[in-house]
Amino acid sequence: MNGEPITQTPEVASSNGQIVPVLDDAALVINPLEAYLTERGIRRETWEAAGVELIEKPEPGLMKDRLGFDRLGQSDISSAPGIWFPYKDEAGKIRAWGFRTIPELHNGDGEPVKFLRSKGSGTYPFVGPKAKEVLDKAHKPMILTEGAVKALAIEQAGGFALGLTGCWLARSKNGDNSEDAYAMPEWEGDITWQGRSVSLALDADLETNPSVRTALFANLLALRKAGAVPRLLRWNLSEGKGIDDWAARKEDPAAALQKLMDEAVDLSQIIRPEHLVPFQNALDKSNLSPALRKQISKEVAKPLKVAAKDLQDKEGGGSADAKARALYALAKADVELFHDGSDGRFVRFNSDGHRETWPIQSSAAKEFFQKLAYDNELAALSGEVWGATVNLLSAEARFSGKQAKVFLRVAPEIGPDGNLAGIFVDLCDANWRAVHVTANGWEILDRSPVLFIRSATALPLPTPERGGNLEELRGFLNPGLDDGSWLQIKAFLAFALHPIGPYPLLELLGEQGSGKSTAARFLRSLIDPSKPKLRAAPKTVENFCVAAENCWLPAFDNLSYINDDLSDALCRLSTGGGFGARRLYSNNEERVLDAKRPAMWTGINEVAMRGDLVDRTISIELPSVPEESRKQESEVEEQFRKAAPKLFGALLSRIAGALRELSNVRLDRLPRMADFATFAVAAERGAVEPERFLDVYRAERTEASARAVEGSPAGAALMRFLETHNSGWEGSPAELLSELQNTLPDPSRPPRGFPDNSRSLGKQIRRLAPSLRRMGWDVGYGHSHKSKKIYFQKITQKPAQPAQLALGIDCQHVAGTPVTGADKTQTAQTAQNGTETAHTKPLPNNEIDVCAVCAVSSPPFGNPEKSQEPKPQRTKESF
């Protein structure tokens, strides 16, 4: 003995023949080294026969001689007590020492250390005394287990055992696909494996411990490669985790061990579909010959529910489709796949205590599955394997998953009456929290009841705080911002988080130094912060579609021109509509975005010029910031960052107030974007502010109409022409084009965008018609027996009647008056009794009355003194 040996406790035979210790006073103090072995059922004669030493006080230099080191980090362990296990070869030569520390030591990081092994000793196993005699006898069954103590327990029960250093035959858990990735070659000179029956006695928690299960597959394949016939010993976890615990509970360990070996199972009996990933990973690292891999693949294909060919290919690595199925089998219990009824496919999974929902093709979903693969000892997902995984998950989501609606940034809460009862806003923070806004106020939810998805560009909103004042935002935008502009910005902000729409568009204009880009960033940060904070102008509608698909509030910086296609796209986004583009890598499949969202942009001059876009756009002119009022951008942004939580909370409170008052708002005349205007008035009432928005908004609409007409080449010419035809005009589109050409300074060089034919002119007039009506000119279309006609007539408006005021109808008609021509009769509802009365009483021929409900004028247009032809009938036919 190298050190002071442990004093043994005397033993005598009891009346039933069992050996029991003599309990004198000294024996009452149980030595912890001996207790460690006896508690595991290991008798003294067993450990002594194996050369195991229990040394409480090692001699100086012993630790250094046996392990090659005597320090752990900064700690001196040269005098540490413990149990020494000799690792001997078939000749009895000690190749290494194993040291079980009792009590536990700690390394330099403070982590506990239970077992130490001679430096540079590799993975050679602990060979039991009985096993040493049969290492070259392949007909003798061998049991591989974890560690020397369990090997002693098996030998004590009559078996032949090798104790592995841990549950892995591999040098490392990850291996490297090289010939020495597994330890078997290191033993081949000492142990005969070919044809030997080898049982693995790993811990009984292999069903629930992925690491043990993965080690099992690696060991089984390594033994098959060495020519052995491997099987697995199985027992209930309730009987003990390790085989030493199991044997200690048996009255006849030898008989129990023999029965356990008789009932051992092979690989095909223990593998299941959910084991496909760890098994295939072990298969890929095993370096089996193609023939052996093919044989094993056939054996396990049926229980894995895959084709054998999927487990082997010409590289021996298995097909991408099989690996995808393996990954899905591994994840199936932890993820939820579903679709949205269209072409959206989604995955929902747990992450750090919360649930996340992502498109299956997203980078976040890939990262989740990559981590899942890593946690289960799998290699990184290649592009081919991930592509196959996406295809499989998408198919499962489409055909096996449920249908559910997903939302981006905002979602509605619909009440029992079918009306909007509340709004959910995704904070987009790391914990996936949301804000719930109702008429009673707002609160932060740790878990959203609706399914929010995010794009990779989404940034978190400020965590809202109470006690803020939204008026403080005005100073951050522009110190010279006028009252009317501020009223419209507040209205836009509140409605931008409305989940239904339709939505206004915000245009921030100003010369250099007006702070329009900074203002746009601040506004967006309270609605839908995203990367980048502001985008460059989209070059194509498809680029615009991508931007709109990945955020709630697309925001563009420094737009100098909006072409017709982008103008149409913005209009569709504002009031709802689809965007289509060919799906990548397909011939004729279309990718469609059907969305309704707000948007904003900045520019020096007005770029929203077409009438339909102008109708949807709030245009704000920001004055230049005086030099004495300017601040460094970093200073302003830091001040805003600190103020943002309370500003956002104040905005949410304003929205709550609007929800509270919304059902009580009845406007006498509904302007364009009526839902937005109604909500803005409700927000004013909820905040107990003077109701000034509607007047400002209507005045801005009139200015916008004039801007739309004047900004159109055809519109500007038309207004010059109508100034000389105050009583109205009628004629064919070709005649009108000729008249308008005559108003140009140089008819031979018309301005850009001026129509070059009557059909093009007709399209422009139709776009300008709503703006022209707001400017006092009605537009009508019809045909005579000879040609199509277009009409312009000054509008004579009558004051709204009490009935319309009560109903909130923007209509100049009252019950009993005509609303359309002879081809169609419209009705209006009276406020007194709720009945419908036909408008039948004719008006004088020269009196023009416009009904905004039916959007037409009455009676038929025309000046009876101008033409002797029969009056044409007005229709909706285009020219």
C-alpha cells in the first residue's frame, strides 16, 4: 500500500450464515471510502481481488506518480483521500489509474470533480479480474458498463465485465469521422471481439436521457464494426439507475444477472421513429463499410419507419430527406405546425419559458431546429438537409396541421356584437409579450392570446409606462410644427395601431434641415420599429411588396417621385388589396400578399400627386428648424429614448379613450377615409380635447384635391379650360382633348404625362373626378346615339337637412327628392320613422344636385340650349 491503509472492521458469521461486522465502539464510525463501496453492494474480497486501494492519507508524491498531476487549477490535491482503481491489460500490467475522490474535489472554475484518470491514458477500460482471463476467448459473453464500480458489481454476480470511462466508447461525443473517432481500435490488440456476444449495461435512464441513448447507438455500431454481436440489458429504473444499484437489491444477483442476459434485446427491438435523428447521427460517424451499413439499415428501417435506402447513400451519410424526417421526429413532441388557409405555413415552439410563432422558412425557425440538432448531438444542418426539412414541415403544416390566423404587430379583439372590442399589440420583445388595449385602458400580457408572427427585421416597442403626455412628442418632431399638422399626426398615430383600417398614408415634407427623417423615425418607433428604421424608395412593386410583407408600417425616406405603379400599390395597401409576383424557382406559381396597412414617407416636395393617392394621404409640411433651435442628433435621440416608454403609454391611453367613445360618434358628413376620421374624433373625445380635427382634416382634403388636380398635366389644363366655361361643358373625349391641348403654352410639346389620346385622357379624368367634385365641378359620363360623352357642371349644394344630420349621412338629398336619373331610383332613410321613401319629385332641369351616398349627380347633365340632340342617358360605361 502506498499510504496509510484503512483499518478494517472485524467480521463474524451470524446465525444464518451471513457475514456481519462486529459493532464495537470503533466500528460505529463508518469510513466514507469503504462506505462508498459497501453501499453499492461491493464486498471487500471483490475490490481487493481487483487491486482496488482505499487510501485515506496518501504518501507524498503518490498523486503525481499515478495521475501525472497533483493540482486542480490553483488547488493542491496531493493529500486528497479516495479510492484507486487499477486499469490492467491481459498481462496484468497497469496501464492507468482511476481515482474516485471522496469527498468531491473542485476544479479551478469551482465545478465538482468526482473522478480523475491518469493523464494521457486514453480510453482503455477497467478490466475485471474474471474478464482478464477471457479477453481472448470470444465464446465467453462480455458485459460493457459505465465505470469500475459497476464492473465489480457484475463480476461479483458472476459475469465478465469491462468498465468504460463513461457511457461512450467514442473518444469524444462529437467524433470526427476518422478511424480513431471510436475507442475500439485501441483495444483490438488485447480483446477478441469477432463473434463475441457483448451486452451493454448502461444506466436505466437511457429512455429519458438523450445523451445516454445517443451513446448507446454509438456503442452498438462500434461493436458491430468490430465484429461483435451487441445487445442491451434492460431493467426498470425503479430497481436502480445503475446495474450496481440493481444488483445490490437482488437476493440472488447471479441468477438475476443470467436472466437479464437471457432477455437482452438487439438494436431493432429498442429503436423507435423518434430515435431516427440520434441514430442516424451515430451512423454517419461510425465509418461502417458500405456493406455493413446497408445490412444495419435494413434491420432498423422498419422500426424507424423509413426506407433502408434513406439511411445510406453513395457517401454513406444518409439522404437529406431521411435526415429531415429524423429531425421532425425528434421535434414532433415539442412543436406545433399549422397553416393560415392561404400559403402561410408556420411553426410554434417553446423557447426560454415562452411560446414563439414563426414562418417555417424563417431564419428563427432554422435556428430552433439547429439548436435541437445540437442538443441531440447532431451535426450542423446543411443547406440540403434544411431545405428537405422545410419541405417536410410545410407539407405537415398544410395537410396535417390546423388552420389558424396569424397577425403582424397588431390584432383585433372582436366582441360578441361583432364590433371591435380591443386591440392587441405585439411588443416584439425577447419574452414575446403583448399589450391589450380596451375601452377600460391597457395592460401588458406575458402571453398573447392571439398568434403573432415576426419578421427578422422587427424591433421591440418601448415597454409602455403610465403617466406620460403625448403632447411632449410634438417637441421631438419639429419645434415649429403648427396646430393643424399636430392634430393630424396624433390622429395618424392612434389609427396606425388600429387592426382593421382602412388606413391613411402619412407624407412628411420639408426642405433640408426640417428634421423630417428624424421625425419619421420617432413616429415609427412608437408604432412599428424595424430595421432599417427608414427604407430607400422601392425600385419595383415587388420590392415594395417585400417591405410591406415584413413590417406593419412601411416607411420610406427621401422620395422624390412616385410612379403610377407604386402609387397604385400604396393605394391598395391603404384600403386593402393584393400584390402578386412570381414565386422564386417556379414557372407560373404566384406569390400573393393581401394586406391592409398604414405607410409613411418623407420628401422635399409633394410626391403623392395622383388623385386616388392624394385622397388617402395626409401631407404634413415641416418648417425648417432655426439654427438656434438645433441640437445634436445623438442628444435628441437619447432624450427620446428616455421619453419613449411614457410617450407610448400615453398613445395607448389615447387609443383606449377612442375605443371608449367610438360608438357614440356620429358625423354629420363622412369625409374620405371615414373610419379614420371617426376614430380621430373619438380619440379627441376620449382625451377630453376640443373637437378640432374634423375641420382641419376637411380643409386639408380640399387643399389636397386642388394639389392633385394642379399636379396632373391633364388636370391643370382642365382647370384652365373650365375657368372659361363657368356654365359647364359637354362633348366627346376627343373634343375635350383638343380643347385641353389648345390651353397648353406649346401644344406641339405637351408636358410629361399629358394624355396623347382620348382613352388616356378618360383614365386621368376618372382619377381626378373625386378631387374635381370637392373643388366644385361635377363630372359625368354617358353616350348619345352617335358618340360617348363627358360632362362638367358647376355644383350647387344645399345645406344638410336634420334627417341627414341625425343619420350621419353625407348626402344633400332628403326623402321625396330625386337622386338619380330616369334609369335608376335611389332611396334615403328618414330620421323620423326609420322608413325608406323613394326620391321621385323632379328638380328643374338646370339644377344640379349631388348625392355623396350614390356618388352621382341628378338630373341628367347638359345645357338644353347648347344642343338639339336628344339628351344622352348617363351610364357607368367607360370611354
